[in-house]
Amino acid sequence: PGDAIRYGSASVRFGGSGWDGTALAAAVIDGRPVRSRVVRLEEYGEGDAPATAVGEDLFVEALLTELADGGELVVYVPGFNETFDALLRRVAESSYFLGGEATVVMYGWPAHSHPFAYSMDRRRARESAPVFREFLSVLAERVDPGRIHLVTSSAGAPVVSAALASMRAEFEGMAPAEVRERTRIGEVVFAASDQDSGEFFEMLGSGAAAMAEHITVYASGDDLGLVLTRHLGSGDITIGRLPAHMGEAEAADLRAHADLVTVVDATGASRLAGRGGIWAHSYWFRNPWVNTDLLGVLRHRLDPARRALAPTRDGALWEFPADYPDKLFGRMRACELAPGTDLAK
């Protein structure tokens, strides 16, 4: 833990020796498991402030090279109880499936990789928010991408929500669109997030949520991981389990902010297409239905109806229909995107 931002890059290798992009694509399309490993990890600067400045310069230079022809950034803010190596591999997978439409960056706040350190990590997450806000300023001012999309999961959610609140206070009096023009914030995704529901709805009322162009929330009533974290010390009712405890007041609030917030109920998807581990907490990246929908959000910026989701709770939530794959392929055919074409993949 510290106040300095440490910059670096990593290379991740998919598959066995001799694999190329064609072999990887074939394995993915066939549904075969693909092994990945981190083969290089380089820190651009470490130690005192001058080294951090050098690291920032090298990092910015690398991103400018990636975005030479324009493009967007996706910044992933992870949860806890996962190793740095595993998170880098997840970021690499996301980068691959985005198909070059965006460059993916991970903001690795100092979380433990042990479940019983949860209370300490909740505190660390909130303490990391000012540094994360500083990092976003570096990206907006020095890299100036088309948009910066934020994806966070589990205990990483307070890092992102606090940053949005900080932007609201920082640019008080400015219209949300003007703020977004400065900060470049686009889509914000809260996936299986340990974000206090009361704080989230307060964000809607205060205008902090409007610092994003749009917010997508993935929630599941079956997420036992968030039940566990509540017993480990959070005590919060979270947006990650919103379908299990949403009342009419919350539903009305979501309907009133339907242009800004989409809440996707993944409960049915986790029961039909994979729970995402014993705790049903990793569904947002392990479940193929939910992961596909997330790509529709980040890569194509499609609204939920065009992503083949169905409204529920009188329009407060969206859910995966039981015949989701058939409906999705129907949407693709209507757009002349036959399964197997480059964009469909």
C-alpha cells in the first residue's frame, strides 16, 4: 500500500508452443479450454518519486502507441482474493475478446489474495480511491482516448464509486456532459459488486452516477460470495445481489434513471449456463451468457433489448431469457452477422 502509482506492462501467452491466432480462435469457437500464462512482467519505474515519473512517461508512451489510430481504454478494477498473475491473465482474455476495439489496463489496488483479509481490504479499497482518481486524470490528460470505460468487480466497486463521487465534487457546477468531456469516462460496469445499495442509490440522486455516460450492473440473487463477504465484515446489502432484496422504492428509482443505469439480473443465466464457481460469484466472466453480454456492452455499446435481454420487474431490471442463445443468434442474423463471421466471433 502507498500513495505512488507504479506502472508496468505484462505479456500473456495463450495455448501451447507453436500456437498462433488461428489456433487460439479455433479453440475458443470449439469451446475447448485454453491455458494461459504470464510470460513477462516489467515495471517501468519503482521506488521514489522521480522513478514513478519515469514509469508514468513510459506507460503513457506505450498507450499512445497502442492507440495511434484512435481507440478506447477499458480499465479493470478487480476485487480481492485473487493473485496478481490470475488478474493479468483475465485482463489478457478480455483484451483478446474485445478484438482490438479497446486497450485493456488493470488498476491493481493493494488487495490480499486471502478471504479472511476481507475487512482490511474493504478499507484499502476506499483508501485507494484518491490514487485511482489521479490515475484516471493521467489517462484523460496525457493519453486522451476516445473514451475510458471502467469495469469493476466484487470489493473493487468502492474504488470506482468513490472516484465518480470525487469527480462530481471536483467539477461542481459543471454539466455532466462537460465533465465527461474532460474525464473521458464512458461506460461503467459493476459486476458482482460489493457496493452498498444505499450508497449506489445515493449516487443516482446526487448526480455522481451521471459522471459516467452509462452504468451497467450485473447482479445475481444466487451470488453466495457476496453473502459470505457480508458475514466477513461488510454487513452491507449490495447491488451485486439486488434481485434478491430490491423493493418497490428501488425499482421505481431504477425506472426513473433507465437512461443512465441498466441492471442485468444474471440469476437465471447462472442457473442455466454456469454458476461461476462454487460460490456463484465469478459468473460475470465464467458464464458464457453473461460474458457475451458484457462484450456487447463494451465492444458494441448495444442497449439491452438489442443484446437479446428481456425486461422484468416492470422494466426496472433486465434478464436473460431461457432461450437466450437462440434469441441472440436471431438478432445477429437480423443484422446480417451470421455466426462464424469475424464480428460475430
